[in-house]
Amino acid sequence: MSDTVPINASDDARWAIMDEAAAVGMLAGTRRPVGVRLPEGLIAAARKRSGAKSLTELVEYALAKVALEDDFGPRLLARKG
């Protein structure tokens, strides 16, 4: 993913997530088609905020972001004592 120069801050953040996902092997392997129906407003807002150019790029980014989400805060709050 690092071969492309990011255009804006959204691109920087998106490439960082995708680079991390690639580094831990999440982007390796067979690609499978996924069919979903999503509200146009959600797609448009997510594309604008993320800078993703295609629906595939947007969905890959969203899934990687969820998969890599830092759970430090919830784990910290769940600690007793």
C-alpha cells in the first residue's frame, strides 16, 4: 500500500491502517466477493471522510480499522482494583 503517495490527511490515516493490516497478514490470501446493501448516505459520508476512491477500498479500510481497533481503553476500565 505504501507505493502510493497519500493526497491528504485522510489518506495518511487510511494508508497507515492498511499498512498495519498488511504487516500482520490480514490482506494476504484469497479474495472473496462480498455482497451487501448499504445506505448511499453512509457510503458517501464514509468515502468523503476516509478518502477512499472505490467501494472495495472503503470496505477493506473499514474492516481493517475494526479488526485493528485498539481496545486499551475498554480493557483499562474493565480492570478491578
